[in-house]
Amino acid sequence: MPVLIRPLVCLAVLALSTLVSARAAGPAYVDITWMSISNLYYELGPLGIVTDGYITRIPQSVFFGGGGGLAQTKEASVPNLAAVTRVMTALGGPSKIQVLITGHSHFDHSFDTGTWAKLTNARVIGSKTTCLQTEAQKIPAARCTAVYGGERIQLAEGVAVRVIRWNHSGDSTSNPEQHNAVELTSVPTVDPVTGGMHAGVAEAFPNGGGNRAYLFMVDGPDGRFTWFFQNSVSLGDIDAPIVVDGKDYGAPLANLKAALEAERLTSVDLWIGSANAAIAQRLLPILSPKAYLPVHWDGLYGAFEAGAPRPYADRGLEPILEQAHVQLLRPMQYMDKWRLDKNGARALPNDAVKKALVSNGIAPQAITVNGSGEAGLLIETPDQTKNEKNRRVQIVVQ
């Protein structure tokens, strides 16, 4: 009898040790720093990720035309290399950032992506438009991976992200040049003297075929934790398919549900996004987040060094979060920092970085609990064309 039991015990121990090893492959937590607008820095052990990263501030007076006044520009603009360098240095230097991800390709999201790529040698992930913009900024085309929605990207051991085709705020009637899904078809022209680009949303910086949202998954030693990131959204056509050049990329909500289902998720630990009460009422039942971090609420034109114009507040949204028992991570100042792990989110001090970057002092952080070597990118793509069906590509971050 013992002879029969021993192999079963060994197999059980082996299975348990294999499970523990698999769960321990990723980091135990992610540290998240809000760097204004929808610019975020994620620290996942040795892996550093920046989303968007727009530090340059193009004056509002440069823009004109269109429903939102941002269609055209009077002159080409160049990235503020010194400002981006200061922020990068405060984060720890070029070695701290390996991946750059853009949600969409308007100037207030992707204008500095090429600069970050030059400074850090990081891989870029975003729309085809983002890739063409960075190519105009002399980043080799091979350094940028265009994503279309549905891809699953293995960023590091135990860290993966799903790309979700999404839409942009506004509508086709009042501000079509901002809202409608438009991709660049060629590398935009740069100014021959300054090397700058025209940053209008109807010029070199359209939205990139709508938007991309991202579902991040980390399989840490204590189990999986997740977060969902989107930097813009329109309630008007959130259920309507996104169509670019005759190709249907699915509707945002359907795409989100498909991504969650593919990962066998019924909730996320954190929703990072731009939302109002109406948007929250549509997304909260799908995401069931434990916490919410608002982004893109602080304006586009104020100098980064001047800091946030005010602490975050939304009287319409906050009661909805409270009723849903969702923890609000309330931004107070640029470079506010939180830690997310399997047990939830909490604020971390980041005073030294704030002192180095923000001239108007350090605003206190607050969390309001409502209601109680080389890294590889493994990409699994959905059907994009008949020739790309079930494509799997191994990409090395250089």
C-alpha cells in the first residue's frame, strides 16, 4: 500500500511546486506613478513601462480649426528634450524604461514618444500612426510594434498585456477630426529647419484609428493582479464597430468583454481611465474594479513644472464609485505614486521626485476608500489579414 501512495504524494508535491513556481514568475507588485494627463510610469521589478509620456507642452495658441480647435497648427513644434530628460532622470535614468505604450496618437499622448525612445532605447507599442510618428523622429521602424486590437503581448516573465481596440472621445458631428478613427498612411513630413512636426489632430497627429485600451495581467507569487488602462472614450459609439479602411475592428465594449473572457477575468484590481458618471455606469458592471485612478482631467497646456492645477474631484462620478464600493485613488500632484498588488492599492511617498520636478511644492497624497538583460515581447495576434492568421512573433527589446 505505501508503495502505491508514495508516487501519488510525489506527484502532488511536484504539481504544487510547479504551480507555486508558475505563480511566482512575475513581480509581487507594480508601482504606478502619475506624471500628468495620462502619462504613467509602471515599475514591475526590472521592467519599466511608460504609457503616453507627453511632457512637452505645445501652447494652445498654436492650434486652430475643427470642432475642438485642434485640427491645424500655425507652425511645427519640436519636443522639449530637456523636459523629457529631467523626468526620465528623476525616474532613475534610461535603464529604468524598456517599453513605451501609447493609447492613441494625438499630440497630448504620443508627441514625446520618439524622444523617450531615443533617450531610453525602449521598444514602442501603439497604433500604426504612432509608429509612423516615431519613424519621422528617426526611430528605426523595427523598434515600433503596431497593434490593432486583440493581441496578447508577453512583456516579461509573468507580465502580459492584452490590446483592446477602443474609441476616442467626442462624436462624428461636433468634432470629427478628433473622434473619427483615422490612421496615418505614411511617415509625416518634418520641418526641414527645426525637425518639428505639425501637431494638429488633422495633421501629423490623428488619433491612430480610434484608440487602444490595455488590460495588464501580472502573475505574482501571491496570485494574479490586473489593471485596465484607457485614456479616452466616447459613450456615443461605445457599442458600435470601429471601421478603418473597410476593416471592422469590433466595438469597444464587445472588445473589452472578449479580452476579459480570454483571461478568465470577471473583475480587475484597478481601472485607470478617463471617465465621467455616464461612462462609469457602462464600464463598472463589466470591469467590477476594486479601485479607480482617474487620468486626463488636468488640462493640456499648463507647464509640467507648475504641477497639477488642483486636486482631482468629480462630484458626479464619486458617488457612483462609492455606491459600487470602488476605492478612489485621488491624484493630488504630478508624480503621485501608488503600489498595486494582490491585496489592493495604497499610496507611496514620492517627495524627492516631486521636489526635483514640480515647482509649486508637494501636495499630500491621499487615498479615499469609498464604502468601507534583454526582455522579450511575445505577441499573439488575431486575424488581421488572411496572410497574418495566428501569427506569433518573438520581439527582443533592445
